[in-house]
Amino acid sequence: MSWNWENMLLLDRMNDFGQPDPMYAFALDELLCRSAGKGGPAICHLWRHPHAFVMGLRDSRMPYAREARQWLESSGWRVIVRNSGGAAVPLDAGVVNVSLILPKANAMELHFHNDFERMYGLIARALQGTGRTVEKGEISGAFCPGDFDLSIDGYKFCGIAQRRQTHASIVQAFVVAEGSGRARAEFVRSFYEIASGGNDTLGHPIVAGDSTASLEELAGLGPQGAHAFATEVKKTIRDGQTAEGVAEASSRLVMPSAEQINAMIESLRTRYENAE
């Protein structure tokens, strides 16, 4: 299935490490999604964070989540609870986050799989030049498991979650581009061992080290795999853009102010982190 990218804008924050709070990117997505629902443009937002651990809401309610969070923070990790679906994900400079912010033509549209398919299509197309086949479907033992796990040769490298609003949605993917997939999986497993108190019957992901690999390991992207992957994502979208579409979309873009983003950060933190 081919997708129309002609009026999608690119927001490239791959090298923007000036925002230490990982909630910043989620607050920015939330505000851009609200804008898209009121006539703003579709946007592809690319970003990274050097050292953050993003918990899902269910993770934050585990019996020893507070102790697990303290363990993470004592090791220098910035910890947040996100407002989209999915479970725990560690972020570092080798992980590329891709957000597709998409207006909904019909507010009553309840079928969200098309948006997941659109993200899958974008990532598969971006990796086409590697000669590797990107599969979708849950990978047993992976962290942040879901029906739209993306994998190569049975190893997960990407998870996809969604945040839906009435008139727009955000599809968020984390892509493990560089470094060791096993090391990240074993790290998340350690988090769950603490958060669960060693009880494997709580319904949380039972993470296996051999479930996950990076694109550097799977697709030969090299030690600069994050930038190599992001470059191909941007190329895929630019190849589908038109000058007219970009100009029209840009005329509808209103970037949130710093004050609006900070207010949204506090709102998200109050709503989700205080729900632990």
C-alpha cells in the first residue's frame, strides 16, 4: 500500500539535545496533534533523547514501580510515564523516535490500524535499500510488545504506539538503530524484575535478551545507524512531497510557544505520573 506524503511536513529534532526533560517531545506531539485536529498540517517528528526511560501507565502501577523508578534515577536515567499506549522503553542516542501526527478526516473513524500501517509502510520503505525484509507482528519476549512490532529475521527493532484525539492522532515509533538490542532488552528485564518484585504473574512483559536487535546489527547501517535511518525516513517523505503541498501545509503550521509546551508538560506529568 502506498501513502500520500505530499502535504506532510518534517520536524527534524534529531540533534536537539537542549531539552533535558523527555516529556518535552510528548508535550510537543500533543500540542501539534491538537493543532492538526483544528486544521493544522500532518507532521513527521523525528527526535532522540540521550538517557531516558519511558514507562507505560500500567508499568507505573506495578507493585514496586516506585522502587524501580528510584533504581533508574539513581543510575542517571530521566523517567517519565507517557500518554500513549505501550509499555516500558529505554531511550538513548541510538534510538530514533518517529511521530506521525495525522488529522482525521472523520471524527467518528474508529479504525486505527490504518495509521499503524502507515508507520509500518514508512519504516519499511526507509529500509528498502538495505535489502532486508521488515516484518510486522508481535515478537515473543520483546519489551513493549504489540501486534505492530517490527522485526527483521525474528528480532524486534521497533515498537509502535498510538495516542488518539477526537480529530487527530499521533502514531509513535521507537526504532533501535544503533548498539546492542540484547543489552537494552536485558536492562528492561531488570526494570520489570524490580517493579514486579520477581512475580511473573502480573501480566507485564516477560522480556528475553534474545528478542531484540538494532538496525546496526540487523541491516548493516553501521555505528551511525540512527542518522542513517533518519536520513532515509526524511528522504522517503521528501520524495512524496510536492512544493505546492508543502507550501499549503506550512501556511497552516503554528508551532507551540515555550510557555504552551511547559504548561503541557506539567499537565501530562500531573495526569499520568500522579496516577501511579
